[in-house]
Amino acid sequence: MKIAGFAIALLVALGAGQSARAAEGRLAVVAAENFYGDIAEQIGGDRVEVVSIMNSPDQDPHLFETHARRRAPDRRRARRHPQWRQLRPVDGQASGRRTAARPHRHQCRRTCTRPGGDNPHLWYAPATMPAVAKAIAEAFAKADTDHASDYAIHLTATLASFERIGLRIAQIKSKHAGEAVTATEPVFGPMAEALGLTMRNQKFQLAMMNDTEPSARDVAAFENDLKGRKVKLLLYNSQVSEKLTERMRDIASNAKVPVVGVTETMPAKVSFQDWMLRQLDAVDRALTGPHS
């Protein structure tokens, strides 16, 4: 079935009264998405064993299935540990032995957005992942006190590496703040806001994210923006196949509006930081032109 879901951002296995261990004495970690898993590996190094449930940009997260066979390896690993403590890295509050994980929701209709029209793709907000890294380091230090200093050292290096993203954002913002862009879904929305870009057609984007039909007026407005080149860039969720969004991509290409693909899951063999920087570079190139 389709996941309706509460994807758990991060799980650290804890046994009753002592840290539960994976192979060779390492902490066992399960991440819902691979970018959380990557940060866990950066902080934990060889002291952690990380499993990421969604780990490929070829997966359509809207259609992600919790099929028993697909999940069997991860479930077997999870069953090694009798108890799990859930982390909500950004702003969770503990309740007993478990805390509620921040939801990353698809197929969630109007409940997908938080108050104020925010969307759940929080890892695209520049402040999110440094906060996640700090929360992970704290959790690891509590679960494995003998190596707390190692986690602190790794945290310092990880936070320093995030500065590259902040510098790149500042560069692009200084060049392109205020320029109009649009998107098939609000995946890149928090980053576009950080860049100072003017995002158009947000009702259309929310409808597509929540798997509802955008209104005819919103579809027409989107098409007019592309055909009239009222936007300088189309951000396209390349992880999701929808006839309507594919049509918008084709209209953009025909109108010579640059299209930049973004994903909800990190590509293989890159770090979270490099993934963000690659997408920022692509946005900068597209906005800079030349466009004929």
C-alpha cells in the first residue's frame, strides 16, 4: 500500500538500562531518508551502523510501499534490538521513552502543511540540518558515553562543512534575490525562500504534493507563467512522474525556461552537503543564463 505516513526521521536503538549495540559494538541507527542517515554517519563515524529506508532518488516517495519483502532486511536488523528510542531532531519533546518523530508526509492531503503554509521538506531549510546534527550528536553521546568526545569532534567538523552551503546561498541571493521562479511541487521551497526568490504558483504545488487536482485556474496560471516567460526557472521534482507536471516541464522547455531537477532523496555516493551544493549550483547556472 502507499505510505500515508509518519516517516521516522531517526531511530537510535537503546536497550533497557544500557545502549543497545549493533555488530562490533556499534550503535544501531535507522533513518527514514538517507540524508538523515548520512548526517548520522558523519557524526557517528565507525561507531554507528546506519540503515536508511528511503535511499534512492529513483524511488517515487509518493508511491513508496511498505512491502514486507522490500522491508525485510531492515526489519530483521530492527528486531535485533528489543527497544527503540525515537528522535525528533528539530524540536521534538520527549514523552516517556519515546518522542514523536517529525512527519514527512505524502498522500496526506491538507494536513501535510504546517501552520503558515510551510511544507514538510524541512531539510531544504538551511537551519534544519545543523540542528539535526546537534541533536544526533547529543543522542549518540548519551547512548555511548565512552565515545562522547568523538561525537563532539565529528559534530564540529560537520557544522563547519555546512558553512559552505551558507556561503553559496549568500552568493546566489546577492545575484538573484527577487527573481520569479516556479515549481511543480514545493520540494525546494524552503531553499528558494532562503535564496530570496519569488515563488509563483504555490497553490498548484501544494495540490500536486498532496495528490489532489489543482484547479483549472491554477493550471492556466502556471502555463501562462511558462509560456509568457514570467518566471526565470522551473524547479521540477524529478523523483515523481505525473502527466500534468511532465506537461509543465515540456511547456517550459518549449518556452526556453530553464528546468532544474530536484529530488526528495539524496543521490548515492554523495554527502548531504554536496547534494545541496550541486542543486544550488544548478539553480545559479539556470538563473544566470544566457537564455535566448
